[in-house]
Amino acid sequence: MKHKKISWLIATLFTSPLLAQQALAQEASSTVSTETQQVNVTGIRASVRNALAIKEASNSIVEVISSEDIGKLPDTTIAESLARLPGMSSGLDRGNASQIVARGMGPRFIGATLNGRELASSEPNRAVRFEQFPSESLSGATIYKTQSAEVVEGGIATTIDLQTVSPLKYSGRQASLKADALYYEIGRDVPGASKTAPRLGGIYIDQFDDRKLGVALAFSYQDQPSVQKNVKHWGFNEDHSGDLNGDGKVDKTPWGWGDSIKRGKDKRSSVLGKVEWKPSSDAIITGDAYYAQAKIREPGLEHWSGDVGNWDGWQKSAYSNLDIRNGYVVGATVTGVGLTTNDTLWTQDMDTFATGVNGKFNVGDWKLEADLSTSRAGRDSAWYDLRQSSRNGATVSYAFSGNEKPSFSFGQDTGNPANFWPATLYVDTDGHLRDSLDALHLNASRGVEWGPVSRLKLGARVTDRQKDYHQTTWNMQPVSAIADSEYESVKVDGLSAPYLALKDFMGSTLKAFGAKAYDPAGRTQTQNDLLSGWKVKERSSSLYAQGELDGTLGGLSYRGNAGLRVVHTTQTGEGMQTLNGAAPTPVSESASYTEVLPSLNLIFNLDEKQERQLRFSVARAMSRAPLDEMRASRTIYIDPNPTMPLTGSAGNPGLKPMMANQLDLAYQWYFGKGSLLSAGAFYKKVTRYIGITSDTTTIDGRKAVITRSVNGEGGNVDGVELVYQHSFDNGFGIFSNYAYTHSDIKESFPANNPFPIEGLMKHNAGVTLWYERDGFEARTSVNYHSKFVRNPTWAAGQLIENGAETYVTLNLAKQLTKELQLRFGIDNLTNQKVVYTSANVPQQQEVTEFGRRYNLGLSYKF
């Protein structure tokens, strides 16, 4: 109910924006003299004006993020800024905005480029983690909500182009340094967790040789605590439970639950280098390189309950104090229940590298461009789990009522090592992912006088991409015992049971399990490891032609573009297959497709000043299949009866891209510098949607029913977007937006009541209020989204419902001197928790708390 009230409150901002404008303007005129009305346009105000100027001039429907100053985007990373834009939001990872959701569609529908170049990804699919891009490295971003032929294909929902700084666009040498001290409030509740951490960043820009040569260098470093508290329900025994209350109906009992904490570090760093050379007015050559890495080390502690599934009714006598709702046993007391305590360490190293050379030349009437680029990404990860089972069963009580406040007790001292058997060490999926993407892009354009066509653009692009993954899994028994004195009991505020933890995890486990306990070298991959490995190769080429339009129709002047992009792709999936449990053998499949993508964008000027615009767009767009779902790996079971079909599970190298025919219409009124009132609607007819289901196909000439990703029918996605923003003369400003999105597309899970399309937020809104005057800046943002379906894991099809969230931030800054600025900020001001609900069962929740985050920092501009 709280979330609904907030969403309606935000939505009411659009019922009377002009009244608010008039009232504040009158207040300003009565209190501010004519002399003080002269505003020095810098900082937030300059950023708003620059972004709106680009948005107004664009021939597509776009959103724009513009840097407020050198090395100063509005947020710590670009992900936070993107999540505030109209119709956009983000799922959280470790408390940070990460993968973007746009117009009711998840990461599979979002294209990402850096300086117009597609990026390799450290995710198994194609999704880009936008939190890897700190503010120091970027000058802004353009978010294309409509398609044009010249934009790289790949984003049905949107294509997000991040832009790095251009040194020749600055005047003279400039440099900026930032240093922040971060404080994580939740660290007070978790013994052994870090509460404070540093963040550093800087950028240097200079020009040489009479401004013919420009250079830019930027860096960032953040040692972020990764701290959280989590309680997770594992789901219910839907098929083989029994009748507990004697009413003749099956009462579905839980498989169990667990609680956990993380008390680790997430160290992120990046560096950017860029050189621009302009030997003449007819040529400019740019070379740039960007590198980012993240090193995560997350010690964790967990409890796993078990033995409460009542398989075929065998535990009926152990249950009492039943709370049964809609056939689900959401609360009870159970005797003789086992428990596992887990001391864990999650490690993850991710890196992204992108570099390229770009040349732009004027040759007669032609403007020519050539761009050669390469991008690499990788991820190495492993989960180490020291696992111990309780020596005796206990009486447990639990209550999962679906109110975001699960409660339970384990009925024994979980912090005493004497209550548990000796430990086993599990090394789960020591995994390694690599992605490489090479591209060549050629463009040519010239002015023409072909009726309404004022400029012709032609281009070609070729790419070569390869992504692969392999893993090794093993477990070990100790060669020497771990003494009880090597453990400690850890009590966490807000969680009822203490944890059992090694005082020195690596030291004790290496001593007990051997010096090579964590080394995968020489270990034999399990059958599951072999089947989990895959490689996908993809080669694509595209051609486009686009005409820039300029003319008059029905007394209205207009501009825009019309074009056609043709894409041809060949793809090969490799992996391993097993037949009836036999040893895996290599398997490979290939496919190809050609898609034609027409587009038209028109902007009609409704007045002489061109302040009022009517924007129209129609296009066909595509989003390629997730790379990991194109693997050839498969597990097949062969019935000896030749008339019966094969069964099993598999990847699908033959997946074709998801397609959409889409229509956009928007009215935009730019009623002042930094001011906009906008209302828009969009419609997307999505075809060949990809979902996981049982698919009837043919394998080696025999009919087969295989669970895998397939191209399905799709459906409609439509919505409206409202925007009101204004920069008042008294130093205040507002940026507000509201979006409503609807879709009839359903996922394939759960089978009896499928989720709506991944990423669908019916309501999505935000308000940012800011003030800037006399060296003081203040900004507070409130962003809300209703519940939506997401996949927070790396495994395809692991869908859950992310509950409604309201995320509040506050940022203050004071210019102490011309060069020095003091900053203070609070993220997640209301301590919003992340709540997942699985399988459309309200009581099957996972609740994670990240807590508030504070920062105090200084910025120095040279």
C-alpha cells in the first residue's frame, strides 16, 4: 500500500506542472532583484541545458545525460544516472544499480555501445554491467528510444551509447581530482564487515601543437564494502507432500530455508586514455582505450535448514502449530530437523577492455569515417564452501507469511562447533568466461538536393565475436582435523541464530585440506562440468543507407530521417552431449539469418520558434539471442522403443533474434532553457520472443521433446511516458517523469501461472529536486518502480519477481574556493530492502538488506 501511495503521489506532478511553474516564478520575482537574476550557468543547470539541447536537436526520440563539469556526471556511475531517466530503471546488485530495464523490457532487449562500438560482456549473455563505468571516464550518454538505420542493431527497448571525453572540445589544460570516504551503515550489524572505504578518481585533459593534438587520461578506484543480510525461502514441495490437517487435501510443505550474510570487498578500478589528432580542418584521428576491473572477495556465513519437505507424507507426525494458506504450509513447528552451517568465500574477478581507432575525413563533398575496434571481457569466479551438518536433529519453528519479515528458530546452538560433524570442503563451479568482439565500421555521407532528402548516409559494419565458458567442480575431506579453537561464534543483529566461522578461513582450510585445495589444475571435470561448458561464435555484417529529411508538409516544417539497415549473421554453438548418462562427447550446430530493418523518424515543428515539436517514429528492430542460450550442449535420454520420442534438455544454436515492429509518438514543448513538458506513447509488436519451454524437434532423424530456449510468438508491449522539468530563475529546478507500461507477453515459467515478460514495470516514476546558487548545490531524488520480473542469476530462465521499490538519494555540495568543493551524500536514504518472490507464491520470498550508504568527499579542479 505504501508503494502505491508513493507512485500516485509522483504521478500527480503531471496534473498541474504549469501551475507549479507559475507559482514559483512569481515567488522568485518578488524576492530576487533584477541584478541577482543573472545566473552563471554552470554545474547542474548547465548539465540540464546541455542535455535538453541535444535531445531537442536529435532526429530520434532520445534521452541524454550530460556531464555537469569535467569528470563530473550526476552520480558515481553511469548506471545510477540511467536508472533515473523516463521509462528506465535498474535491478540492484550488491546494493548498486547495475543492469538496466527500459520500457518494460529487460537486459536482453538493451543494446550497449561505447563511443558507438558494441561492447564485450563479462555476463554469460550479452548484458552489460553499467556500474563498471565511473563518472570520471564519461562525458555523457545518449539513449536511443527509437531506431534509425545508422545506429548499431541490437536494442529493441533502447540502445545506450556511452561517450568518453573529447579533449579537443575543451579549452586549455584542465584537471580534476576527487576523494571520498564511504560509510556503510549495515557494517555495524555484521561483525568482521568493513564499514568504511575510500573512493578516488581523477581526469587530466590537455592540448598541444596549437590545439592540433589533444590527450585525456582518467582513472577511478573504489574499495566498496560488500555487506548484506539475507533470508531465502527455497520453495515448496508441490507434487509429493501430504495431508497434514486431515481435510483430505495435500498441504504443500517447504523444502527449507536459509539465512546468510556477506562481509566482503568489491574493489573496482578503471583507466581511460584518449588521443585526438587534427592535422587539418579536413581530418581528425582518434585513438582510445578503456580498461575496467572488479575484484570481489566475499566471505559469507550461512545456515541451511532441511528435512521439512514431508516427502509423500513421511513427516506428518513431526508437524504441529500449522499455518496453512491456500494449500501452502507457511508456518509450523517441526521436530527432528537437520541443519547445515556454511562458512563460504565467493571470489570473482571481472575485467573489460575496449580500444579502437577512428578516422574522419572530408574528401570533396563527402565525409568519410572508418572505425576499427576490439573489445575483450572476462570473468573468473569460484565458490568455496566449508560445510558442516548438525550431529542431532532439532525442533524448528518457522513463519513465512509473505510480509517481508520471515522468522524462524533452529532449536539448537548454531554457534557451537561441538554440535556439528567434521567439515567437507566444496569448491563449486570454479568458472571461467571469455568474450571477444572485433569490429570494423565504415561510414560515408554527403549533402544532396533530392527533394526532402538533404543528406545521404551510407555505411557498412562487420563483426566477429566469440564467447566461451568452462568450469571445474570438486569436494574434499580433510586430511587433518580443524580444532574447535579455530572457530568463533558470530552473532548478527537482525538475525536470530549465531553463525559458526573460522577465524582464519584460508589458513585453516589450507592446513586441513592441503596447500592445493583451491587449485583446479589436474582435476578431472565432472560430467556436469563438461555439459556446462560451451562456446559460441558469431559473425555479422550489415549495410545501411539513410537519408536526412528536411521540408514542409501541410504548412508545418519538419526534419528527420528515413533509412534501411540489412543484417546478415552466421552463428555456431559448440558444447558437449550425453546420451542416457554416457560419457559426454563434442557436438556443434550452426545457423544463419538475414534481417531487414527499415526506419523512419519525423519531427514536426508546431510553431515558428520550434519550441513545440511532434515526434513520430516507425521502425523494425532486433535483439539477438543471449549467447549462453545458443550453446550446443544437451542431455538426451533415448527410449528403447523407437516409436517414442527422445527427451532431455539442451541449448539452441539455431535461435534467431527477437524482432519488433514499433511505433512512437511524442509531443515535446521546450518552453525555456532547461525546461520541457513532454507526453509520449509507444507500441512494440514483438515477434520471435525467446523463452524456455518443451520444444518438439528432430535429433539425428528422430522426434525429440527437449526443454530449451525457443523462438515463440511474442506479443505486444505498449506504454506512455510523461516528463516535466524546469529550471527556475531562483536557483531551483525539477526533473520528474512517470511511465506506464503494459504487455501481454508471458514467460514460460511458472507453468501453471506464467510471469509477465522480464523487465515489465507497470509503474515507473521519479522526481529529482535540485538547487544551485552561490556555490551551493543540493539534489534529492526519489525513484519508484512497481514489481517486475528479473533474472538476477547467471543461469538462463531463473526468473523471480522483484518487489516494488522506492529508492531515495540526497547529495549536497559547497564550493569552498574556486578550485575546492566539499560534497556529502546519502544513498538508499529509506533503507529500502530488495524482496524477491518466486513461482507466484507470496510466501516464497527472499529478503536482502544492503542498508544506507554515506559519502563525504572533496573535489579539486585545477
